[in-house]
Amino acid sequence: MTVDDIAQVNWPESRLQAKYIQAYIGETPHLYFGNESDEHRKVLQRFLEEAELDFEYISQGGKSLPSPNGSNYRVAGMGFGIVNPDGQYALLGSSSYDYSMKTDAEHIRKIKAVYPDWDFRIDNEPI
């Protein structure tokens, strides 16, 4: 998969509780959910690898983490959410301890513009 092939949101096939990252590739917003047990660094790494984007690692808190900023991408936020494709809703919130980032509401508004039938909430507040 390349940057041209990657969906703006990697919707799960069924209800999922997982960490997510919010990123921009160029000016295009992306919302990428991990698996239920993934940490944010794994979610970010998988996203960057699937998009075939070059990235470096940074050291933070004694951990080696994929950098949240690269030459053609930047991370806008991170959090934990419940997403249900059958009900078309995403309940988002929380934050990333490793990256000291929380959910970015403006980014979610841009995603909502692409998926207007979905109900997005941050900390239970509608977007």
C-alpha cells in the first residue's frame, strides 16, 4: 500500500475499542485505529509503514518511538476510542502518555466532512 492507496480512515469491520492516531499526509487528514492491544507507537509505526512513508525514531521516556513529524507527515493527535461501523459512530478521547498528545478536534471535523453520516464525539461531546 502506498500513500495514494491508504484510506483516510481504516474503519474496523466490527466494533472496536482501541488507540488511534490522527495524522496529516501533506494536507490530507487520516484517522488510523490500532488493534485492541496496540500502543500508540505501534499504531503510528504501522500507519507509516502502510503508507510507505520514511520516518525516524526518537527517544522519549527511555523508549524508542516513531517520530510524530516527518518530511511529508505530521501527527495531530492521539487517543483511545470506541468505533462501531454498524452504528456509524466513533467515541473518541483520552490521550497518549508516550507522546503527550490528546485528540485534536479540528482534525476530527475535517474527517467528519468526508464522512458526514458518521457520529463523531470527543469526550462525549458531538463534533
